[in-house]
Amino acid sequence: MDIKLFFLGTGTSQGVPMLGCSCNVCKSSDPRDNRLRTSVIVRFKNKNILIDSGPDFRYQMLRSNFRTVDAILFTHQHRDHTAGLDDLRAVYYLNKKPISMYAESRVFDYIKTEFSYMFGPNYPGQPKFDMNNISNHSFSIFGIEILPIRAMHHKLPVLGFKIGGLTYITDANYISESEKQKILDTDTLILNSLQIEKHISHFNLEDSLSLIEEIKPRRAYLTHIGHKMGLHSEVQKKLPTNVHLAYDNLIIQTKY
């Protein structure tokens, strides 16, 4: 059975184009250079599993024609990965069923503080969520096994997720050897790659390509891309044949 993945957004925390920037990437007419904040939907067994809900979530759902979200996996608590949570109210009203959320306890602590009105006792029209604490041990959603992958985002621990032959890791700049062992059989690896130059909290292009060479997936897609990466059309020509720059609205399939 195939897993289908929809790239809702592939950009860094400020998106591309970036406000006030007049570089050739931000001014590009190529739609592949126009990136909303990073998020994906994994479609499997007729379920839509959202990974992160950033500030562009509402528009991403509208333009991709998704109407349902059955579960949400959160990689970490930064606002470019959580700020769209409020827009899930419409999804809840439409489908009339609680939305399952999976995250580490400290991520839920942040969410409950930032969106306190959604979790307090006196908020009219309050959506319902099933909040499930996870760590870096495997768990199951709708009979689908999810294997969290521990990574570091500078000093912040974050989670990637392996679902069958698909591995998704974003906002990382370090993965331990023991965690790499979990993904050596990955068919399709999706990995953050911010820019050409080194960065304190994200893999740059050299880092990403080095890890891909180490893991040896059949194919890899780079995401969480900033304007300093360069034009999609030019960067893609320099990549290995099995490595691709992801772009918004791209849809891929892989075996479970």
C-alpha cells in the first residue's frame, strides 16, 4: 500500500519571498521559488496526518482542497510550526469529531499557553482535541506505526517521524548515530536544508547531502528552504540525481 505525501509548504520561518527582500529568489516568477512555511500531509489508509500547522495553514488547506485532518504530529513548538492551530477550529466544526494531536509534553505545555483560550473552560465554540504525549519511542495512529526520530535544532530537541518507508525530518542540525540507525532502511527521506552557508540550527546544503549519502535512501527531498539557497532551477541542476528540492504543492508517493 502506498503512502502519499503532500508538501503544503517548503519554506523557512519567514517564507519565500521574504518581506522587504529584493534578491533574485524573492523576485522570481518561478512558482517553485515561492514557499510557504513548512508543513506536510501524509495520506495513508484514507487518513490525513498533518505534520506541523504553521501560520500559513489556512491558505495551504484552501489551495490544496483538503477538508479533513485526522491527526497532527508536532515536530517542536516554534511558531512557524504551531501558529496555525487556531485555524483547525474550522476543520473541527466541519467534521464534528475531535482531532488527535501527538507531541512531546513540553510542546503541549507551550501550545496550551499560546492558545489558552482554546483549552480553557469558558471558550464558546471550543474545538476538541485528543492530546497524546509521545517521546522517541514508536506509537500507533489508526493502526499506522509511527517511529519518532530524535534530532537537535541547535539546543532544542525536536522530533522527525518515520512512517513505513518514509522519513520526515525538519529543523535539525544534528542527528546522533543511534537515531540514524533507525532510518537506514528509508526509501524516501525528506530533510531540511536551509541554505548554502553554514547555519547554527539548521542543516545547510552540504550537511543535508552528507547525511543523505550516509543514509542512502532511494530518493531524497529537501525542505525548509530559505531564499539564500538560490533559485530552484539552478540549485536542482547541481544535485545528485536522487536528490530533489521540494516545492509547495508537490505530491510524492512511496511504499509503506
